[in-house]
Amino acid sequence: MRIDKNQINTINNRALPDHRESFEYLSNKLTTKGLEPEHLIQKIQDFQIAIPSWALGTGGTRFGRFPGGGEPRSLEEKIDDVGLLHALNAGSGAISLHIPWDIPEDIGAVKAHAASHNLLFDAVNSNTFQDQEEQEHSYKFGSLCHTDSKVRQQAIDHNLEVIKYGDQLGSKALTVWLADGSSFPGQMNFRKALQRTLDSLKEIYQGMPADWKMFVEYKPYEPYFYHTVIQDWGTSHLLASQLGDRAFTLVDLGHHLPNTNIEQIVATLMMQGKLGGFHFNDSKFGDDDLTVGAMKPYQLFLIFNELVEGMEDNASKNPAPAWMIDASHNLKDPMEDLLQSVEAIQLAYAQALTVDRNALENARESNDAVLAQEILQNAFRTDLRPLIAEARLQANAALSPVEVYRELSVRKQLVKERGAKTLATGL
Ligand code: RM4
Ligand code: MN
Ligand code: MN
């Protein structure tokens, strides 16, 4: 299924008078503050967020999975789904593949298909946290950290294969997330496991094309519950530093223990030029994989405040980070969830762009905690939704993506085309 831009326009037109009124009001407010709405709109349009190929189906928990129907049955259909999202919000212009869940068979055809939807291929993701049927050695006791060199070699080879696919598709980065760890005290030698992981990563790093980056993701627990080899940003940063200039830390919002100051992690990594990428989601307790912004929108804003400050700092040596949603939805329609996610990310980004940075710096320098809070919260509490909607409108997308998605009965149509019992590969 493809959405015809005329269908979007017709629905947009109905909401246009209302939108014009609220956008004009906001526009005036922003201009009074010395901000240029058109400049902000351009920035929002340039900010593209990759959709992971595994988030288009209904995810499950270890207790069950309740698919909603019409799930994509192939990589082509996953690309179609991201194409639908991008047509609606003009902000999801890339797809991130997880291998072997999504092995591109006919590379030329897959590339052409993505291009027909105006989609690029973002970082590719390897998977050494599950055993595949044809696989010789098991990852039950780890992959890149395994005690047996044959298992490590198999995991290294898998990553090199993922790079090969990504290279053919035009990806420029490999994201490595390892489940490796242990569940019982004493089970694993911490130092040896980390050393072996570093050595294995070195081999993968050496196998990357010269213009590629490696993103090393961290996570404090799960699937193992006592220790994780790459448990936190410090460990990831240590590995990235030893690997080389093209290795970076990747921050996944769900991969922190409760109350961790994630915005500070962002600032520290950017100061070191080592923040490579971002996985957006939200959480209450752990790696809940909920819709970003659903739980802690203020935290998301504070994170973006650091990101914007880092990106706008001309002296910063941090390259532009890669943005991706990494969520798994077991209740909502995944497509609606992704539309909400992109909107929440754009909103937090736009809010951060409107922070009066000079005033904030002055307040900080004079230790005025009250004023600093006022400045941040003024930006956070200004309703910028009409600005995001205008950015979409100007890009020929939907004023209100979820509404259009529902009005066009996209899910019903997908169920009709694909069936009610299809299961997408993924979690
Ligand atoms: C992990 C981690 C990775 C993702 C897998 C599916 O928890 O977030 O980024 O690839 O889940
Ligand atoms: Mn992740
Ligand atoms: Mn995760």
C-alpha cells in the first residue's frame, strides 16, 4: 500500500484554518523572542530518524505475543511500512536493518525499492544474542566474549557479514549490541571476558570499510542478570577509545538503571567526541521499549538540550550522531507508535533549539539556579506542536500523522493485503 499525497492534502485542508491560526500565534511569539520560525522548520525537516526494521511488527514479552495483523512478511514490506511513515511525517527517511532477521537477497532490488520511498539505509545491526538454525556454535554462554575461540570467531564472522550487507546497501555504520554476560556470581571472569570482547571487536573494526563507524551499545542487565560485559557508557567508551577514531558509544535510552542522569552521559561523551548514535524509547523500570516521550518527556527534552548544545558548539569534535528509534510495541499498533515516537523526538529537539543559550550560560556563570530553571522550563512548556505540524505541511506530509493514518484505515488495508495472522521477524 502507498499513500497518495492527494489523500493527505484533502485531510490536511480540513484542518488548515485551525492550524494557520495556531501557527501564526506561535510564529509571532517565537519571532518576538528573536527566533526565526523558518530556520527552525528547516532544522526539523533536516532531522531524520531511522526506523528499525524490527519495530514494524508487534513485539512480545517472554510471556506472550499478541500480533495485531497485517505485519510485514518480508524486508520489502518492512520498507513499504517505513515508506508509509515517511509519507505521513517526512521525518522517517531511513531504515535500520537487523541481520539475520532481514537479510537483503536481491541487493539491487532492495535498494531501488527503498529509493522509491526516498529512504536511506542507516546503521546495520548484528545479532549474536540468539542462535540461528544453521549456526554451528551456540551463543548461550556469550559471543564475542566466549571462552571458546571458535564461538568468538563465528560471532566475528557474523559481524563481518553484516558489514558486507550494509556496505552493499549504502549503510555507513555497524551497531554492536551484545547480550554477553553472566547470571551468577563467579560464573565468568570479568577481566578475561572484557579483554576477549575488546580483541574480537578489534577484528571487526579492522574489517570495516574506511568510511564506516562502529557504535558500541551498552546495557546494564538482561538477558543475563548478574553482569553484562558492556554494562555502562564508561565500559563502552573504554572499548571505543581503544578501538580507534571510528568507534563510538551508542546511548539507548532504555539501557540505564533507574534515575541515571542520561543527559550528563550525553554531555560527557560529546565533550570527548565519542557519542556515535542514539536509540530512542522510554522506560519506567528498565529496557521497557515504550514509546519515547510517553513516560519522561522532560528528561527527553533535557537530553536534547545537551545534544543541541553539543551539536551547535563549533569547537566540538563530535560527529553528527545517528538517530534511531529502538522500541518494541506489544499493545499499540506499531505504526501508530512509531508516528508518536517521531513526533515526540521532533518536539523535544525543537524545544531544545528554542532554549536561550546565552541567557542560560549567563545564569549558570552567575550561579542563578532559579533563572536557569526558568529558561529551560520556558522552552519546555511552550507548545511547539504547530511548528512541527508546519514543518510537515511544508514537506507535503500530514498535519496530523496519526489522524490521517486512522482516517485512511491503513492497518485495515494492510490486514487485507497481508492477512490477519502474519508475523514479522524480530523480537
Ligand atoms: C537490545 C538493544 C539493541 C537491539 C535489540 C533488539 O536490547 O537495544 O539495540 O538491537 O535489543
Ligand atoms: Mn538499542
Ligand atoms: Mn534495548
